[in-house]
Amino acid sequence: MHAAVRHYAIVTAAYWGFTLTDGALRMLVLLHFYRLGYSPFTLAFLFLLYEAAGVLANLIGGWLATRYGITRMLTVGLSTQIVGFTLLSFLNPAWTAAASVAWVVLAQGVCGVAKDLTKTASKSAIKVTSAQAKEGGGSNSQLFKWVAWFTGSKNAMKGVGFFLGGLLLEALGFRHALWLMAAALALVLIGVIASLPTMMGKSKASKSAKELFAKNPGINALAAARVALFGARDVWFVVGVPVFLYSQGWTFTMVGGFLAAWTIGYGAVQALAPQIVHRSADGLSREVPAARAWSAVLALVPAALAAAVFAGAPHLQWVVVAGLAVFGFAFAVNSSVHSYLVLAYAGSEKAAEDVGFYYAANALGRFFGTLMSGLLYQWGGLMWTLAGSALMLAACWLITLRLPVHAAPSPAVSRAGT
């Protein structure tokens, strides 16, 4: 039990360090290039390879973590992020706009691979350590609590990273900020190598693509819902909200500070999700209906905000801020329940593969949301991005109706019984 808690704490701390720099990176890139006069679509384009790379990174990362161990993949993810920061720091102001965009997209792609390798390895470690804790006398509710705390604290650190990115950009400049973050991650990497068992989570990996993608119905439906859920968030959060608030007279510091506060609050709600969604004895009978209910509630928020924008509501910027707070609360509970359910549906031996498949869908949703955020804002402003978010959330709710309330046996178990 004590070893499991120790490993959980180490993985969580390592992912905190990674997430802090990853949040700072997003603000560095967004604010630096918006200050240089880049359009909303170009800003979104800078993040596209970052998000697209995550789809493949999650699929491969889950398989690799199963085959070679979670610790090794966590090490690879941290090392890849350091490489991405270093590449981005080589950006030359004398280059043409096209060359600069191409270089940033490439470096962001490397960072996207790093993010999802690290996230898949870290989330898989929770499944492994919670199973170890249960064997050592831990309770059945340990998994939900650990997932909620990990996810919530991670997003709180990401919010701090947003603020840190704006601060470092003003204090050190683009290049020196990246160098400082790379050095900090190097220290985290050394700690992981020195503290975690090399073979943690190593198991028998899938031997074919067919076996890798043959997930149970719960994970398949949850992955589809995740595409819609995170697309609905990013379609107005990535470009729409920061650019809209800046257009209303907010400074970069105010925008970065607000996004940081929102993300920290969002993370706090995620950590409290086990108190909001009570644990059922079987782990699914209360949690699945909760996922459906919160998806329906969430869809109403951007729909109402889109109507307010269309009607020209007075003090619109504050209406949007208040709406985003409500959206953040409902989204945080929804996301936390999803993060729990994927581990509840996942098989224990190939948890990393199941988590990787699920987070590949997560990355696909972020990619689609980021792309549409730039396009819709450029075509129709904030109202179009909000309408797009409402439609995606309606799709998310419909998909959650297909979530099974009882865990299905894994393909391997089914074949063994025939």
C-alpha cells in the first residue's frame, strides 16, 4: 500500500511539472504571435500539429507503455518536451512569416507528441497503483478519488502555467523563457528516473492492430463522446475567448490571468467530483447516468451564450465571463467522470493501451475544436464558436446514451470462454 501511494505521488508530481510548462507554452505561443499581428485562424493553425500529433502519440504510447513499462514512456515524454522547447527557441525573428509558422508548427508537433506520451503513461500509472493499493488493503473507491485528484490538480497546475507563460514572456522574452522551462523539466526527468521502478505497468502488449483497436463497447462509446466533449470546449476556448476579451479592451495580463483563474477553478472542481457524483457499489450504475446528465446540462450553456451574443446583451464581456464560469463547472464534472469511466471500463493488464486509445480520441477532439475555433471565429465571431460548441455537446450527450451500465468482459476473456 505504501509503495503504491509513493509511486502515485511521484507520477502526479512529475506530471505537475510537465503540465506547468505545457500551460506556459500555450500562452507563450498565443500571446507572442498575436502581438506580432497573426490572424485568429493562423493562431489556431500554430496548434494544429500539436493536437494532431497527439492522436498517434496516444495510440502508440499506450502500446509502448504496456510493452516497455510506464516509467520508460514517462521518461520519453519528458525528454521529447525538452527537445520541443529547444527547437522552438531557435526561432529566428529574421525569418519570413511562412518559415516562422512552419517552424513553430513543427516544434509544436514535437511538444504535442510529448504531451500525450506523458499523459498516457501518467494516467495508466494511476490504474496500476490503485490496483496495487487495493491489494494492500485500499478501498474500492480509491480509483475514482485518485483519478479525480490527479485530473483536478493537473488542470490547476495548467492554469498556473497560463499565468506563468504570460509572466515569463514579459520578464524574460520568448527564447529565454523556453530555455528556463527546458531546464526545469530536466530536473523533473532526473527525479522520475531515480524514483520509479523501470518496469512499472509492463505487461503483454497487443500483437496486431486489430487486437489493439478491439476495445469493449464502453471504451468505444466513451472515446466518441470524448471527441465531441473536448471539441466543444476548444472550439471557443482556444482562440475565441482570448481574442474576444482582448477586443473588449482587456490586456494580455488580464486575459492570461483570467484563463489561469478559470483553469485553476476548473481543476478544483474536477478534484471534488467524487463528492458531487457519489460512488456506486458496482462503479457504473450512478456514474454513467451522471455522465449523461452533465452532458445535457453542459450543452445548454453555450447555446444560451450564443443567444445572448446574437441579442446584443448589455455588458456582453461579463456575460461571457459568467457563462464561462458555469461552463467550466459543468465541464469539469463531466470530464472527471469520463476520466474515471475509461479506467473503470479498462482491462487491468492492458490499461495503458485502453487509456491511449481513449486519449487519442481526446486529442482528435482537441484538434477538431482548435481548427474550428480559428475558422468559426474568423467567419462569424464569438457567436459562431458558441453555436458550434452547443452542437458538439448535443452530439456528446447522444453518444453517452450508448454507454453500458455494466462492464463488458475484455476480448481476451470472451475468447477464452468460447
